[in-house]
Amino acid sequence: MGKLGRNLRICGECGIAYASVSYTKYIDRCPICKSRRFEKVSIKSDDG
């Protein structure tokens, strides 16, 4: 996952997970419902 894993968010409105950074731009709201309410996702990884 690397960098992408650190940028995961869960939308506070519709509940889908999305990345706040794509390859071309920074995303500051949900791609589905356009809500700016989100929760950061913390992922525990095994790679150290």
C-alpha cells in the first residue's frame, strides 16, 4: 500500500472508503456524495 495506504479516508456521509490523493490531484471530498466529512483510516501493516 505504501503512500496510498496513508491517505485512505472513510466518508462520514455515505461510508465508502476513498483515497485522498490520486495520481494526478489531491481529493478533499468524497467522490460519490461530495461530502467533506470523513474519518482517517489507520492501517496496521506487516512491512515494518
